[in-house]
Amino acid sequence: MTTPDRQLSPDGRFAIEITAWEARMSHWIETPRIVDARTGAVVFAFESGSWSLDRATWTTAHVVSFVLRKYPGNHTPVDVGCEIDCAARTATVAGSAVPLAELERRLDACLQWR
């Protein structure tokens, strides 16, 4: 396992930290979590280390858009997206807003396993 990489929000209040681990030879899983950069408090973290971040785009100072995959990849769709409002502690998945505590469950519900 490697040490986390950090990507700060535009105003520096929040940070995305990535912890990477090698699932198979040359196949890396990069699991994100969001922290308050000032206090270090965790805003959101996945319970499962199987979620991998493909892309994170800050759309405002406190809203970030994620494109994620879940390992192993035997599901459709291949990836799922969500928007996380770090200040409000909510996320939007498939057009529905949920508290961050429900985000991982909602993302899992988007996947159809083969």
C-alpha cells in the first residue's frame, strides 16, 4: 500500500486523498476519501477498499464530481458517477440526493453484477 496522494479543492478547504493498492500485477485500485484540510476530519470514506477513482473534478469550491469503478469489474455499467457536496455532506447519484452516509450503498445499487 502506498501513502495517500492529496488533491485540494479550489479554496483549499477540502482534500481528496487517494490510497492505492495493487489488486493484481499492474492493476491498481485508487480508493478516495475526502477530508477537511484544516482539521483533518474525514468528510467521506468508503467502507470497501474496492472502489477506485478514475476522475475527480471540482465543479465549485466545495462540490466534486467523481467517476468511480468497483473492483472486480464484472458488472455493468463499468463506472458510475456522483457529485459530492462536501460542505452540505450530501451526494447526488443518478439524479437523487443522499446523505454521505448512504453514498456507498447507493453507488453499489447502480451496479448489475454478471
